[in-house]
Amino acid sequence: MVRWRLLWQPPRRTVKRRNVLVMATLASITALVIPVLVAGWIAHDEAVDDARNSLQRRADALANSTSTVMTDVARGLRDLDAVPLECTAPVIQRLRELVFDVPEIAETGLMSPTGELVCTSWGAPEKPLTFDIEPIPGDMSLKGPVIGRMIGRYVLVAERERPTGGFSNALIQPRTLIGLAAGEVNRTGFAALFSRSQSRPIVSVGLLPELAAPFGEQPVNPAMFDDGLERIVASAPVAGYPDLVTVAAESRRAIVGSQWRSTSLIIGVGIATALALVGLVLWFARRRLSLQGELERAVHDRRLRVRYQPVVDIDTGRCVGVEALLRWHNRTHGEIRPDQFVPIAEDTGLIDDITRMMIERVVGELAPILRENPHMHVAVNVWPEHVRSDWILPFIETTMASGGLYAGQLVFEFAERTFTSADGPGTREVLDSLSRMGVGLAMDDFGAGYSTMAHLRELKLSYIKIDRHFVAAIGADAVTSNLVDAIVDIADRLEVRVIAEGVENPDQRDYLRRRGVHNMQGFYYARPLSLRQLRQFLDEFESTWDPTSA
């Protein structure tokens, strides 16, 4: 065997660690800050939404409580319609019974048509009384609050006109209207019952600010309250009394402060997530830097290995070619897959060095075997960027001449996207030039892209390869199996050879054979082999070939 002389020595590159570290640091800061900000924003919004919903429930409860009290009082006053407008013992007794029957009523009374108090549940008044208060409109008018004569406290006066003349009235303790529904409010919040027409509170709990604008018919909003606090406000109408509206309000700052515990929990989760992301980013950056540096040294020291996977013709029992596969075993990281180190090589520009090194090694190692077996070819995966590079044509011309290969024995396998973009500047010319040099062109992983028949007819392809994912789905996915049939049909029309890669069991082999596919590659026949193992495979394969078990 002729010792192969290296045509090219890859230069040692300087790994741009500063750029990677800067990017990793920025990514880490972003990973730390964004989750915390998002967590705080989510916590704030959740607190405000929870408070708004809680205030709305409170306003609804206040309105329901007020409506219930007003309905009970109106029903009780309606029962007094038949009571004579006088202050006898039976009348007083009936008024007292009403106070007992309706807990919300503190005192009842009867008034003359002229508005003078005639009788009360306490007895006859010492002197006639009149109420000069503007009533709140409704099915039953509401006046007040006023100071109750007997109890000396603020009360509301509910009044109903009697059918026989005069009025029946009841004194109501204001707090009973909104009842327990008002609950406990913070020092910056309040719960209140308002009259829209009079733009005044009837009863309130908490610190009620001055009104900045009359209610009118407009919806209740925070701008109505003028004390400099940013509030969240909820309101609800009182059923049966359109002039009455309940309001529950709280300052936004107090709401956020009261939700600090849940906010802290969410922010804690955000910080924990951020730290995990930072750790992941830094680990990836360190690993990438480590792999990048190791890959640079491996390329310079030519420590990347090449393995060869045979392609067999199941009809003749001959090995018709091999695919050269790049492998990298690192002492620190172990076996590193191509899908891990090839992207790094592409990003750092090492991919050109790797491809040149691989082609030189493949041609140098296999030239004697290929000259002895003119029917065989060796396929090398080439990236789309190489087609548009300046070095590809002179390098291949020199390599082909040095190796003494026959035309078509060196095949470049391109991804389908390379051919679909073959109309780019210079790409078609480079492909044509490679064909004239005797380099075969093949389409790898056919079916995974979007090639058109027009493109396929123009290209001078040695073969197309059925994507291994389609082969793996044979027998399991009827749709994918139909795609395999379509690919074979396209190849027949183009008069192009088909190679099925990824064949791993007899069922796949038999299916493909029935569809007219005779060239196969996969673990069923051989795994990727070293040069020594490949020689042994070639010596033994044809001699032990059994067409019945192919």
C-alpha cells in the first residue's frame, strides 16, 4: 500500500472564548432577570385580579343584603295599611309586634297626611314631629340618616304611603342595610351604600373619601373619589331600588402589600427557575467552549476518525460502495456524536478544515481498494457551504489526480436543500464542474426536503438515498410506506439508482426488494467499520453470500 502524503495541514485556530463568555454572561443575566420580572408581574396582576374579584363579590353581597332588608321592611310597612291612623293601645301593640317580627326595624310609627308623627311603637309622641328630609326615591322612600329622638343615634327612615291616607314609617339602624356583608376593610378601603340622585353616602364602613364628582348615571369609577389614592373600585345596583348602588373599594398599594406572601412565593419560584436556567446556560457555555477547544485540537492533530459503512447489492451479493462517516472519540467527553460537534464546526469555520481532512484521508485509505474494485464508490457528506466556497474545485482536482480514482468512484452526498437552492450564484456551475472532474453527485435523505421534478431532471445524480426515517417506518406507518413507493417511482422515471439507508431487519429488506430497491445500507448488513474491518468484510462478504437470505 502506498503511504498517503498529506496534501494539506489544517492551521491551528484561536477559539474566540471572549465572545462566547460575553454571550453566555448576557444570556445568564437575561435568564436571571426575565423570570424574576415575569414572576413579579404575574404576582402583581394576580393580586390585583384577586382583589378586584373579591371587591366585586363584596359589592354584590352588599347590594343583596340591602335589597333583602328593604324588601323585609317594605313588607312589614305594607302590613300596617289596615291599622287605624290613631295611637290607641291596640295600634301601639301592633307597631311593637312589627318591630319584633322584622329584626332590621328599630322603631315604627304612623304619620298624618301632613307629615306629623301620630303614633310610634314607643307610644304616643309628646308633641307632633315632622321630618324635613329629602326622600330617596323607590318603591318605599328612604330618608336620612337623622338623629333618632328616642335613642339619640343616627337612623334611616323608611316611609310608605298608606292607601287610606297618611304614612307608615320605620327607623332602621344604617349598618343593618349592608349588614355583615361589609366585612372587615383595611384602613385605606371602604364599603358604602350610595344614593345616585343625591350623590351622597347613606351608610359606609371604613375611611370614605369625599366625592370629586356627582354619581349621576355614569358607572362608578375610581376618579369619583378625590383623596390622592389609586383605588380599585367595584359596584353593584340594589335590586328594586335603581337609585341605590353599593360600592366596595381598596387602594392598589394596600392590595399588593396584602398579597406579598403569595408574591414572595411566586418570585421565589422565579428566582429558583432563573438560577436553574443560569446554571444550564453556564454549563452549556463551558461545555461548548470545552468542545470547541477540544475540536480545534482534534482537527489540528488529525484525531478525527473515519468509519466506512458498506452499501450492498442484494441481487449480486457484492459490496458496491461505502459511505465515509466521521467519528470523534474524546478522552474527556467520550464518544461525541456528529450532530453535537458538526454545528460547532460550522459556527467556528472548522467545517472546511474537517471536510478537506476527511476527503484526503478517505481517498488516501481507499484508493487501492477502489482501483481493485472499479464497481465500488466511496460517498462523503459535503455541506452546502462548500459548494459556494473557493477552495472546493482546486482541492478536489488535486485530490482526484493524486488518488488515481476512476470517474464516479468519489461521490459527494449533499442534503436535499443544497439542490433545491442550486439556482444560487455559482452553485450550479460548481456542481457541473465537479461532475466533469468525475465526482459523482448524490442526494442524501431524499424525501425530507422539497425537490421538484424539474430540478431533479437537470441534475446529473449518481443515486438518491431514501431517508432512514422513511425506512424505519416501514410496516408501522402506511402513509410513510406509500412515500417510499413514490420515491422509488420518481427514481425510475429519472433512471437514477436508489439506495435505502437505515435497513435494520429482514422485513424492511423484503419490503424494499419488492419495490425494486436493490442497494441497501444499514446495521442489518454491517455497522460502520474501520479500514481493517472493511477489508475483512470485503474478503468475507461475497464468499459467504447467500441470495436466499439476502
